[in-house]
Amino acid sequence: MKIDRGNLFAGQKLKVVREILRDLRHCDSFGTGAVLEHLQKQCCLDYIDELVEQGQLPKDLRSYFRRDWEGSLKQETIYGGIRVRKMPNQLPKANALIDQLLKDGIIERKEDYKDKPHYAPTMKGNALSMTRFVPRLNRAKADKLLADFLKRVKDVNANETFLNWITEVRVFGSYLTDTDDLGDLDLAIKLARRPNWTTDNCIAMADAIDQQMLFHEKLNYPEKLLRQKIRNRSPYISLHYTDELDRNPELGGKTIYKFPPPKPKTKAKKMTGKQRAAKKVK
């Protein structure tokens, strides 16, 4: 769908919906409570912005109150004795948003947890979570974007400091149609670990940047670095994995790059004394 930051989705700003999906996409599943918390927070942030626009809160304090929105709005009054407005119940809006997300295939129902429904983003939802509100692409710009992306993929595969190879790239979505009006470039990659992929090497690479990362973050860091390299901070590249396309064949996809990993070098076996003697006789 065409994305416009001014669009509303189930009564919510599309930017808010995107942030909810972005925050929850790494969870195995989430319940209504997680969506409710996001909407409550957004309601409070909107209220703070409203007070600033009305001149009741100084603009230079906006960021302070937004950072401490929860603590500030639990008080009866805030800056200058302003009485805090009671925040409306967001549960009906959370339920309406979930219903619409399900209807549009942006999230899907997962196994219930303690008799409460749980959900997870679909591939369509993950794509929406990565959407940036930027001008749309024409075909020529998309072609150039794809060519530059493939060059970076080849650079990664030639660079032994990376711990993964990129063995396949597929393009899917609107790029495979005849349209000259594209929102982004949908790409999927397949990775294979190099022989130098080890837990110790992953941790060492991550520690060189930030020793405070959690263990699973350190293990995933080499892959994160690779993705950053090939995306090159482009707001137009929506990057996925090929297994997502395999699980959703209706999305199609066309392979445009293949890379067979080099076969590991086999070490020559040491000859025994008898073998060396037999070789000399020959």
C-alpha cells in the first residue's frame, strides 16, 4: 500500500502504528496489553505537545517532560500548577487497532497465553515497521538502488572480516511489476556462516564496539553489521530473509544473485613412515 505519514489507521496515526510494530517485531508474540501501553504513552506525549503548543509549557522543557511522561502525568499538577488532565481509556482503541491489523494481514493470531489472545507481526507487518516516510521512487532510481546494493553484496562476500556470506538475493514486491511508482525496494537475502564464524569471534567483534551488549546481541552483531553494510542507511531498502518468502509463496520473488560459498580447503594427510619409504622406492 502507499504510505503517507498523514494517513490514519483504525483512528491512529500511521507513524504510531509503525512504531508499535517496530517495537514488537522481535517478540515471539504480544498481547493486547502491549498495544494498550503504547497507545497510553502516545496519548500522554500528545497531551504534552498540546500544552506546549498552547504556551502552558515552555518549548525548551518539552523533551524533559516527554522523557518523564509517565512520572510527570501521575501527578495532580505539573509545571506552573497546571492540573493534569485525566487520560482517556485507551483499551477500546487498542482492541479496534488489533482488529484492523488482523483484518489487513499485518499481524496474525498466535497461540493464546493464559487464555488471552496473542499476536505476532506478519511479513507485511515487518515491512510496515521498517517503512520510512520519504518521497516515492521511480523505476530508474530503483534500478540504480538495486545495482548499488548488489555491488555492496559482492564487496561483503569478498571481505573476509565478515563472518557470513550472502549466498542469495531475491527481489519481490512492486519492483517486479510494470509500475513506475514504487514506495521502496523489497529485497530478501540468504546467509551462510563462514568458517571463521565462532561464538568467540562474534563476541570479540561486538565487544570492540560495546561491551555492555547482552549475550544474544553479541552473537547477532556480525549479522547486524552485515545488514547495515548492504543497506547503506538507505530509507528505501526493505530488507528481509529468503525463508520469509519461502513461508509465504504468495509474495513471489525472483532470484537475482547467487553465490556458492568456497569449499573448505582440505589439509593434506601426513604420510606414515611406511608410505614415505614406499614413495622413495618408486
